[in-house]
Amino acid sequence: MIGRAPGSAVKSSLSSDTIRHVSIANYRKMPTDNAPSRKTSLPVWLRARSGLMLEISLVLVALYALHQFQTRNLLDSDGLQAPPLKLPSLAGPTIDLSEDVRGPTLVYFFAPWCKFCAASAGNLAALRRSTNDQEMSILLVALDWQSADEVREYVARHDLEVPVLLGTRATANDWHIFGYPTYYVLDKSHRIRRKDFGYSSRFGLWWRTRGFGIGSL
């Protein structure tokens, strides 16, 4: 029977203990499915809010791009002098923009059959009630109409208490009107400062006129 060398059992025992300690240490370092991650993610409500803000930003960008596309052919709004506007009014007398109208002016082009014009008419009437003639003049210009009675009926139906001019095809060409409603905001020297096309809410009309301090234009 061959005997073990002295100290061999001790060496073997020490080796086993060392391996056991190393294994336990490595096991503690290994991540488990149930262990919480050190990297914390954003709260659910914050992720939802971030997603909502991104969607709102995309919608605003899309609306701005649409607005730029729709108004690309209108007259420049960087201080260009407004074209001449001298037309018979629905009430009878001829009105000349350069002679008869003073101060900042909203020139609003519409057609009696236009659905978007009809939808905006109440907002336009509200703007007139909240703004006096000294602050801003408002001129409505009818285009693409068949008869004065058609225009008169439209004005009465929407309770529009503003001067209404009977425009012509030449008027549309001079002012670059390609759709309805289209409007320009003029400063006190009748230079074009703002422009827009399509339906405008009550706040939208206010923002483009009084909202920017129309009296200082």
C-alpha cells in the first residue's frame, strides 16, 4: 500500500476551499433575472409625455409646412406696398383704399359660395365687434360672384357690418388671389405685413392683427 506524501491532504483541502471561494465570488457577480438593474429607465409618465410632445411638434411642423405651401404664391408680406384697390361697394359708393381708408387695414377676400368663408364669417364679425375703426379698418372684397344680391344675401346671413367691395377678376390678379378666403394685414402705410389663406379661427384672426400690436404697425 502506497502512502500519501506528507502534506498532500492539506494541499488538496486548501485547493478545494480556494475553488469554492472563487466560485461563490463569481456567482455573486453574475446578474440574475430577478436582480434590479443598476441602469434606471425613465418613468412611464415621462416617456408618455415625451412621446406626446414629439407628436405635437410633428403636427406643428406639418401645419407650418402646409401654410407655407398654401401661401407661396401670395404677395410678399415683408413690407411690400399693397396694390391699388378702388371698387364699388355693396352699399353703392366707390371706395378707394389709398384715399378713403386710413390706418392699419385687414383686406379680406371671399366668395359667396365658399364653405370655408362661411365658416370663418362669424370669427370675422367677432373681430369687428372687438376692434374699433380707429384701431383697424376691415374691408371685405367679394370675388367670383354672380350678382350683387348674392353677395348681399351672404353678408346679411352672417351679420357682417363692414364695408363690402365688389371685386373683379383683375382684382384677384392684382392681389394674387388663388383661393378663398385669403386676407392681408396692412400697416398704417398700407404695406403688407401679414397674409394667410383658408379658415381662420377667432384667435387666429386676433393673433394676426391685434395680437401683434396692430396699432404699432
